[in-house]
Amino acid sequence: MYQVTPSPVVATASASSVAGDALSLSSVWQSLAPTLQTDLGAENYAAWLANLRVHTQTETGLVLAAPTTFIAQWVQSNYLERLEDLFSQAAGRPVNLTLQVVPTFASLQSAASAPLLPVAVPQAQPQPEWLNSSRMDPRHTFAQFVTGKSNQFAFAAAQSVAESLVSGGQTYNPLFFHGGVGLGKTHLMQAIGHAVQAAKPNSTILYLTAEQFLLKFIRALKDKNTLAFKEAFRKVDILMVDDFQFIAGRESSQEEFFHTFNTLMQDGKHLIFTADKSPHELANIEERLKSRLGSGLTVELHAPDEETRLAILQSKAETIGYAVPADVLQLLAGHIASNVRELEGALNRVIAYARLTGEELTTTLAREQLRDLFRVYNHVVTIDDIQQKVATQFNVRVSDMHSPRRAREVARPRQVAMYLAKQLTSRSYPDIGRAFGGRDHTTVIHACETITALLTRDAQLAEQVQMVTRTLQGRG
Ligand code: ADP
Ligand code: MG
């Protein structure tokens, strides 16, 4: 998909006939560096954009050279639009950016034609700094985790794995937690880490988000140090990768991950993952990786019921050390049903308000302060609502939502409705499929992916989807 220039090409040397302009656009590129660093974050800039060079000028813009396919793909899907905007603004005219893989100019700017992936073993390396800093939240312990029907099984699984890891017994490997946001996946995963660390202080436990894993991997590629990267993981006893869905769709990193993963398993290391979906439902992940991920124990976390929500609130209020009246806790537990993070956020908000103003924390005050949250949750969105509102917005019939017709003008709105059903209700993929004329769950997954991708590049569609969402949530 990316053209790879085979022979060594130095950034702008082979430039086109309009080299002059290319040079000036190239200085625009340089001048953008500080803006990009603030806009995207210094770490992201260093990992991705600092690797690009101006390659050639085209009629409508510029070709940027990236040192590897991986970097090209990443920039393409994450930063290209933003880059084009900034670039066009700076240049005072629309500039179209494309990426080309030019392996040998190698981010490293060295004339050497060293391969990007070193084959020689590097000299003994000091242990990378990131291996020592485990960055787990000290509050994420088993003791602070409140259990109820929704999370009992996940809690028991986590405890059992922690116990086996401490006693050296056999256990589920990998352990895979999945479920919606704010339901306690990260908390439970780290609770295992804390428990093992406390009982066996010498064990090496590494907690990483999938994004951090990717950043470290790409840095290793850039520094020609992938071997040291892999070796570093071998020092780890327990590897935890949080929000694994983030690796989806990145082919080259999946490949790397798969190998690292297999090596670690063979070496008898323990792996724990979290993701928003089960391994089987994860989109854009290679089949063999899916089945490997699902080969241990997979546990789903569900949204807590009202009783558990109340227990969680009581426990949090106690930790904060503020005497919150029972009716206020009851009110929050009754209204904020989506996830624990929001529940916690709402409690923090009302307590902070009461503390700062000195007002008494009553249900009236809580209602007043949480008006925005309550409005959304008072309004339960159903798939029926979604189908009707989407049909109106896109000017199709509600019956088209169920019909087998596949023409684009009905298929697209139907996909939007499926996407919104996943976003705005707690129904599963198979459930949603059934509500759309008995479609298969894979059709729904495909719809969600298609719309997610389209929303990043189709502004009109994005606006329509936003409008429907607002209407559905009663904010319209
Ligand atoms: P996820 O990783 O699933 O998005 P987190 O583990 O980050 O969710 O949880 C969100 C917040 O809610 C965290 O502050 C966490 O400590 C808290 N939390 C989640 N579940 C519970 C629970 N059962 N008991 C106490 N706190 C919880
Ligand atoms: Mg999390």
C-alpha cells in the first residue's frame, strides 16, 4: 500500500522540477515543529513525526518520507489530517500530504546503510529505565475493590491468579479482562500486581498500556535496538498490557507483539490483558493472536447493579473522609448507572463543591450540581429510538433498518444506527444484530468499524451522527 523506494534516497535530493518551492515548503515543515510538539505532545512528536522528512513536491502538495511502513501507517491513520490542516494554514494554501516509505534515509540521518532491524547482538545494555518503574496506581488494590454480581467472578479470577502467582502454582495464562469503560478492568489487573509485589518483592512486574508498548517498540526500532527491547521483556515475571484494543489494526506491531508474547509464554512468564472486547470480538486483530489471547481465561466485567453502586459510593466516601448523607448516595447510585468511573467522578464533584462553598451536601445540591449527568441518564436510549431518529435524519424508512436491502443509501444509515446502538445502549453485538432484521453479530462489528473509520474523515457524516446522538440523549 505504501510505495517503498528501493535504493538509498536522501531526503530532498531526488526532488522534482519544482525544487525551489519544495525547499520553501520544507522550511514550512521545519517551522511547524514547535506547533506540532505542543499540539500532539512532545512524546508523540518524537516518536512519530520527528521521523519524517520532506521527500518531493507534487502538484498539490508534498510527499513526506517515513523510514518504515509502520511509521508511515501510524502517521497516516493518526496524524495526517491534522498535519495537512496545520501545513495548509502555514503555507497559506491547501497542501496535500502523502507518505512514502524510504527505508534508507532512516530517521537516523546516517549515511550507513545499516538494516533497520539489527541482526548483531548489541553489547550488554543496562536495564531500560521503564522496566523499573511500574507506574501502578497504589489505590488499585483488592481491598479497595467492592464486589457485587457484576464483578464477582472477575474478582475471584483475579484473586485466584494472584494466589497462584505467589505460591508458584499453575494458573490461567493469559488472563484476559474485558468490558466497557470504567468498570474496573485496570483496577483488578493492578490489584494482582500489588498482591504479588507485596508477597514477592523481588518479582519484576511490568504494567503498560498498549499505547506505551507501541511507543517503546517504535523507539526501539528507531534506535535500532529491538533486540534489547525484546530482551528487556524477558526479565519480566508478569507482563500486564492494558487496553489491548489499541494494538488492533497495526499489523507490524501485532506481529512483533505476537512473537514477544509467544516467547514470554514459553519462558513461563505470566500475562494479563484488558480490552474493551473479548479476544474473539476484537476487530482488526489477526486470528492467531486472537486465539492465543483467548487461550487462558477470559472474564467479562459488567456494569454494577444499583446495590453495588451504592456500596461503591459508600466505600469511596469513606476513603475520602467526608460524611455524605445516605439519601445523597442513594440518589447518585440510582441515577448514574453507566460505570464506576462516572460514579466516582460525580461523588468527587459534589463533595468538592460542598467543601469549597461550605454549603450543606443535600440531594437538592447534588441534583443541581449534577444536572448535566442526570439529564443524560434520565433518558434511556433504546434501539427502537435509534432506528427511528436515524431513519428521520437520513431520510429512509424505519423498515429499511430491518430489510435485507444492501443499496448504499439504506445500508449506510443502517450501519450508523448499529454503531449508535453499540455506543448508546448496553446491548451486545448479537442482540443488536437481531434488532436489525436478524443480522449476524459480525455484520454489526463490521458496521461499527466502518462508521468509526468514516467519522474521522467524513465531516458531514460526523455532524449527522452528532445531531442524532444529541436528539437521542435529549440534549438536542
Ligand atoms: P476500566 O479499566 O475498566 O476502564 P478502571 O479500573 O480504571 O476501569 O476503573 C475506573 C475507576 O473506578 C477507578 O478509579 C477504579 O478504582 C474504580 N472502580 C472500578 N470498579 C470498582 C469497584 N468494584 N470497586 C471500587 N472501585 C472501583
Ligand atoms: Mg482501564
